[in-house]
Amino acid sequence: MSDVQHLKSLGIQAVIPSKENRLEQRTLDKHLYASLNLIERFFFRIKQFRRVATRYDKLSERFASFVALIDCTNA
């Protein structure tokens, strides 16, 4: 069973584009794929901060507030 079939059996839509030479092309929701790109870029930005990457803040409220602060400064 491929990864895409496994995700589909769990009710999850895969946002993975097909290769051009694939005989059976999967449909791709371009808006959903663009959203995935935004999420990946956000996580790349927050991982640049050592405090977030190593999770210095042990309390979840402080950690979440620092992540929100990073999001505000990089908007």
C-alpha cells in the first residue's frame, strides 16, 4: 500500500503533486497546496530562533506566546 493510499484510507487528503511522467495523474488542489507552502515557510522561520528549536520555555503558554511573537514580527 502506498503512502497516498494509506492516507486516503484514514480519510486524509494528500497534498502531494504527481510526477509529470506518472501514467495516472492525481488531482491537486492548488489552493490547499499553496496553504501547505505557507505553513512550511512559517515553521522554517520559527526554527531560526534557538529558543523555539530547543524549547527553552517549558510552560506551553510561554512557548505559544513566543511563537505568536515571532509570527507578528515576521508578518
